[in-house]
Amino acid sequence: DTEVTQTPKHLVMGMTNKKSLKCEQHMGHRAMYWYKQKAKKPPELMFVYSYEKLSINESVPSRFSPECPNSSLLNLHLHALQPEDSALYLCASSQGPGQGNNEQFFGPGTRLTVL
Amino acid sequence: EDQVTQSPEALRLQEGESSSLNCSYTVSGLRGLFWYRQDPGKGPEFLFTLYSAGEEKEKERLKATLTKKESFLHITAPKPEDSATYLCAVQAHDSNYQLIWGAGTKLIIKP
């Protein structure tokens, strides 16, 4: 099973709302990622969790708050977003450092629209 | 500076017309080069990993090759369902996680 699942598929929120994106993988991977992708651009790394600890925060604004409850789950909490945060949010996972292959497997994404 | 350049930006082919996509890279020690396919509004789908010059991987109508400076994704006798954006990314030796992405090549196969 090489599947990463994400919910919801689509999300529309106002600038004062609080919402969460969810991601799950059952491949036994120990690294999980959040990416943001704008139209006609490659994915842009936001956060990396390795062995359930935050390893990388690419200077992401605090209105985005990641959480890794366990090795299979990854959440992204959203609060007071701006219209320019509208994008496709992608979750990915990989085996983790020192575990062999480094390829990242992506979920289908959540299309986020901020009004 | 580490960077990845993909060419062409877009490629239109007739069904059955074979061609190649290019990914040129500059990186301080290559850990791996990755090819992905992305359909509109979907997440990237992993295709291949290449680790060292001379390596080749194949899957159906796709074949990826690697030299010390570039990778090619050869597509043989493409079908309309091969239409997608193809993304190339590299991982440097000193990185456990970060990928350096190319801008992608949009491939359109006309029936």
C-alpha cells in the first residue's frame, strides 16, 4: 500500500475561521511533510516531521500550525488565514533518514480557498 | 547554488510520437533524482528514483536515464492518458528531506 490520504478534498474558509487539514499514511514511514502548491508552480516545502518530532519549519507564518499525533497521522491547523494562502496543500511521507529509499509519496491534496 | 531546470516548459505531441523531457541539475553531491507525474488538481505521483550516472529505470511507456549533469524522461509511443505535468526533483547529499524542484514540463498528447 503506497497510499497517503488527505481530508478534506476541498475547503473554503473565511479569514476569521479555524480549520484543520488531516493526513494519514500506513506505509510505516517515519517522515511526513506538508507542502503548499500554487498553480503552475512546483510544491513548496512547509514543514517536516521526523519520528514524530518537528525537524523543519521553512519560516512558515504562525497562522499555520502543524501537529503529528502519532507516526501515521499529520495535521495542519489553520487560523486567521489570508486570501493569498489559497492553494493546494499536499501531504507526503517517506521512509525517513537512514531508512533506505528517499522517495516521497504524496497524497491527493486539499484545495483550500480563503475568502 | 543547487538548482534544477526542466525543458521544454510545454510539449505537444501526436499520439504515438515519441520524445524526451530534460532535467538539468546542479547540486553539491547527488543523493537521488526523482521523477513525478502530476495531473491537474491532484498530488504528484511518484514515477522513478535514480541514484547514480548510467542508471536507467522503465515503467510502461516511460524510461528515465541519468548522467552526471542531467536526466531524461523518454516517452515511447505516448497515449492521450500520458498527458500531465512531469516534475523532476533532486535531493542533495547533505539533505535528509528537502527536494530541489524543477518547474515541470507540461506534456499534451493529442489523439
